[in-house]
Amino acid sequence: MKVDIQSKKGLRTILSVVVDKKEIQVKIEQRLNELQKQLTLKGFRAGKVPPSVIKSQFGKSIYGEVIDKILRETSMKAIEEKRIKISGQPKIDLKTFGEGKDLNYELQIDSLPEIVLKSFEKYKANQYEVKVDEKVLSDKLIEISNQNKEFEDKPEGKKAEKGDQVTFDYSATVNGNKFEGSEGKGVQLEIGKDLFLKGFDEQLIDVKKNDQKIINATLPPNHPKKELANKQTKFDCKILNVKKPKENKLDDNLAKKMGAKDLKDLKKLIENQISSQYLQALNSITKKQILDQIEKNHDIELPKNLIDQELSIITQNLKKEEKEKHKLKNEKIARSRIKLGLILNEFGEKNNLKVSDDEVKAEIQKQIRGMPGQEKMIMDYYQKNPNASNSLKGSLYEEKIINTIKSKINIETKKINMKEAEKIISEFNKPNLEHADLKKTKSSVKNKAKSKKISKK
């Protein structure tokens, strides 16, 4: 195989590749020998079909198969020989080929730019600590307490009031007829929450234990049985018990029920939860401050094919007129994403940053802990969607890069209250709505840029 650089302009290189006909003939003969062991043709014993017979019947397809394999192998060798970091899919332009001839083709390659990382030492950015208002904490504790209230039996003969819990059995009918799901046993409702059917629980006011009560209600419009949707329904209810709420106490016992050590610990957990919600947005602002400086201080040539791919992703759901209207803005965003993705990946490689499978598993477990009761749904999502795990790995890789950069720049920590945090986030969002998805900065560029697929021109 002979490889020459035909032309080089910017990031585009065209290689001329020549594969000797003798090398091709050797590959064809090897393939014929392989097929001889596999083929069974009428008139010949298994494994004894002469190569000449195989060639006469299948010559064209064998030649095409061998040439395809040679193109894949030699194109990769040519790229490695010239030490080109490819960006996207190289294209092959066949010049001469045919049985008994040398194979001559051109390989058009878009390559990655050489990136010289500049020092980050003079970069500046803000990070934040958010102080949660005491009133917000107090209100949240009361809300938790109300959601976890306990009830005790009301004295015999006492009527149900708003806020009481009523336990009952029911038998329901529509136009005098029973239906699937028309029986209920031991149903508990807290009067005033209106969680069963609209207007149902308020009709339980004034009932007493052992009462029989007819309640009229309307089945919901989204009832699983379409024929029952919006139907007037009569519920014959047997009142089993009436309970009143116990005195609500914000104490260590409540905290332990919520999984905390004590009330102080519960308060701290709530504070951290509220603070982290603000910090998610504030950390995006810190990240953008850093990315803006990186983009401004690096000047690199960008591969056109990657820009075109990114632009296609950005505009895939837009109508033709919308694409034209926002063409310049979208091109700017595409260029920004590709540029930052290439620089961040270069930084990650230079600093030997990697994300292990264990780190991905740990992040999935973190998500599970944050969504109690939905463990199976989360695990199924990642197990059934391999791309989801790859995307998560890309996000963790980018986060690791940003955190490493943070350790090398001047970070000023600002302590702010919730009102100040909301103002900062609001002011940031106004002019930066078009950059709201900056988190998609191309960690995936790494995969695109190193794609080894070859397409024929």
C-alpha cells in the first residue's frame, strides 16, 4: 500500500491510496479458500468445490466483498500512518479498480484542530452559598407535620368535622347498576382534602360512627372505563369510624419518622435540600462564567462537518422559515458548542480525566436515593436505554472537567440569601435564554470526532 498526501487545506486533507493488484489477488484467493470449506454445490462433495468454479459463479460478489474489506482496512492504516486525528466520517472516492488492476482511491478527511491550551490562572468566577430564610424552613416543617399527622378516635356519637378522618365501606351504582370497582372497603378520607371525587368528602361532614350515608358524586372524565366517564354515581356508605387529628407536634419523633436523627437534623436536611435547588441554577451561572472565558481566550479552527452536524441537531425540530430567521444565532451557538467541546475534551485528555463505570453506578444510586419509591423505574430506564448511561457518563465527564478547571482559577465565594439568589438567577436567565441548554456542551464531540466509520462518496 502506498499513501501520499494529495492536498491539504485547513483541516481538510486528501490522501491518495494505492493498493497493489497482487495484494488484492492474495485476498481474493484467501476468500475463495474460505468459501471452499463452506459451500455445497450440486455435483461436488461438501468442501470440495474447486475455487475456479466458485469464482465463475460468485466472482463479482467476492471481488466486491474483498474490496470493501480492503477499503476499510487500508483507509484506517493510511490515517494512522499520517497520524491524522479524524473528525467525523472520511469519504472515499474510487479512482481505478477492477479485477487485475491496482486499487486507487482518494480519502477525504476532516481532521481535528491542534489545540494549545492557554493558562486558566487569571480566570475569575463566582460561586455561591445560599442562606435559607428561617420562615421558609419553619413553613416547610409545618407542611411536613401536616402531611404526616396522626389521628385518634372521636368520642362515641361525635360528628365528623373538616380535618377529621372518616373510614367507611361503600357500594356504588350508576343508574342503579353495579360496575367494576363499585365496591370499596376500609376507605379513609381526610375531610377537606378533596382527594377522592370532587365534592365527595364534604358530604361526610356531620356523619357519626355506624351511620349509613348516601353520597352523590360524578365519576372523573378520565375514568378507565369510557362508558363511566362523567357519570352521576350513588355511593351507599357505611361509616366505620371517625377520627380527629392529634395535636401536631414538631419534635424529634416526627423527625425520626422522616428518616432524620432528630428535629435539628431534619431542619438541616430541609435547609440543604432547598439550598441545593438554588445551587443547581447558580452553578450553571458559575459554569457559564468559566466557559465564556475559555471561549474568548482560545482561537481555534473548527471542523465544518462538526459544525454542520451540531447545527442539524439544533434546528431539527424547526420549520424552514424558523431556520432562516435564526440562522446566524443558531450557527453561533453551534460554533460555540463545538469549540468548547473540543477545548474541554483536550483539557480532559491532557489531565487524564476519566469516568469509571463505578462512578456511573454511584450516580444512578444517588438518583435513586433522591426519588424514593421509584427505584425500579430508574433502574429499568438505565438498563433498557444504553444511550442513557452513555449520556450520564458524558455529563459526569464534563462535570469532572469543570470542577478540575475550578481548582485552577480564582473563585470568589459569595454568601447570599434566597431573595438575592432569585434575583441573580432571574437576571441571568433574561439575556441567556438561548443558552439555557449550555449543559449540552459537547462531551459527545469526543465520540463524534473519533468515529471510525467510512462512507463511500
